[in-house]
Amino acid sequence: MRVNLVCVQQKLDIMDYSSPASFYSRLQGYLQKVAAVAEPGCSTLVAFPEDTGTPLIFSGYGHLLGSEQSLAAAVQRLIRARFMPVVAWKLLRRTGWSQAIALERAGFLRKHYIDVFSRLAREFGYYIVGGSILLPDSGTRSADIYNVSYLFGPDGNIIGSQKKVNLIELEGEQGLGLAGGELGELAVYDTEIGRIGIAICFDAFHETVLDKLRQQGTDILVQPSANPGPWHHDQRFDWVKSAATACGEKGWFPFALNPMMTGTLFDLVFEGQSAIFSASGSGEDRASGLGYAATGPLPGCVAVAPSWVEEEVIVATVDI
């Protein structure tokens, strides 16, 4: 079976989240680019980067946030704008302000994130990994907020979801106060193009996560990522230790996609090069010249974004 594997390297702009309609329009634009370059008549898997859905929390409040210089100040401004319901959630769940605003907005976030990606999956007939979004579990009284990714089928239905297990400092107790998912809950999802496993960003640097997905027979590893810092020399070489090594060098997974976020979210600057890897092509492509800037050729690298600061769409059409 011929399959288009696609990474969308999104360039973050808070104005793309001014409304669910603007969010849909922006993502639709990326998928129109995919349709223009992907091989026709093939099944297609499109992966968006980590936190693609997270800035929806500011949807409807762009007019209040134009002058804010930091994410912390923007969140405080949003809390003030929705003060009474946020206070109610804070008292009800006995939690911090960041968690309270996430809980208060969770219904809105879940509805519009899922609606937009479901609509796009149906419209284009693609499998889509919708990056990730910060959400609590639905239907529980827990105050825990997770970084969670959803896989949508070409019919628009949700095939499955995955929580991030290993959090970076920005996400943890001293940052956004997120909760990590459980290693034992990691699942792999059967599709007509193979078994798809998701390791959100930092998770793909952890062998425990990769082993769990490998044991379940993952055919396509998807690593949605958002690197909140400059794509400097050490960062590029460090990134090789994730999907690039697991797939291209060690051959643990037949294919791996690593879509990266670029752009800015107030004072956060995201940089990174999206890449697609193939275990079967590792020998041939070792001499292809494909790799991150400054790393040289990487085993199994079949596509890589030329820029680490701009939006890109990269495609590898493979036989699965």
C-alpha cells in the first residue's frame, strides 16, 4: 500500500486562534498545501505539532491580549476576564489559577478542537494526529490537566488519544502544573495503514515509552513536538536521540514522523526542524545528505524541513 506520511511544521500566531473559525481556516490552509504535493490516490497520515490546540484557550479574547508580552501575563489577563467562573472552579477543585482557567475553558476547548480536526479529517479524507492540547479527563472530578494528543480517522471519528507521560519543566509543578499520563495507559491504534503509536515530544526521548509502544507493534511512530527554545547546535544533536535514533538508526519502528512547532506564543519562541524517518531506508539514505542542520546525514531520514523558523509541509510517500 502506498501511503503519504506528512509533517505539518506550523508557525504559531496567536491571531490564528482568535476564533474557532480562524483556527479551522489556518489548519485548512496547511491541508490544502498537503493536497497539492501529496501523491494522489494514496492513503494519507498528517501529523501536526505538539500544542497545536493549546492556544485555543485564548479564543475570543485576542482583543485583550495584543499588548501582553509574556504567556504568564496573558493567562492572568484571561483569568481576570473570566474571573467569577474561574474562581468557582478554583474553589470547587481546590487547585491553582492555571489549572482553574484550564478547567473552566475545558468544555469549549474540547468541543472546538475536536470539531475542527474531525471536520478537516472528513473534508480531506486523511488520518490526522492533531498535535496536542491541554485538557482534563472528560467526566471526572479530578483537577488534573494533561497534554493529550488525538488521532482522527478519515471519517472524522476519534480513533484514540495519548497523554504525555514525561513532562518538561515548563509543564510541571513549577510551570503550568500539568499532570503526567501513566506509562501503562500508552496504547497503539490499528488503522488500514498500520498500527499508529504516539509519543508526545519528550516522551520519545524515553526508552520506557518507546519500549511500551514497540511491544504493542507500532508501525508508525508519531512524535508531535514543540521545542520552546532556539534550534542551536546542541539542541539539533540532542534531538537525534528521539525518533531519529528509534526509527532510523535502531529500526525499532518501520516509520516515524516528528512534526515541530515554530513561531511565538507571547514570550515563548519555538524552533525546530520537522523530519520523517524510515527504518528500511536507513542504509540507502545514510548517504542521501538528509539530516538536521549541522548534524550531517542521519540514518533513515527520508524528509526534513529546510527551515527551523518558518512553516513547512514535508511529505514522504512510502510503501507500507
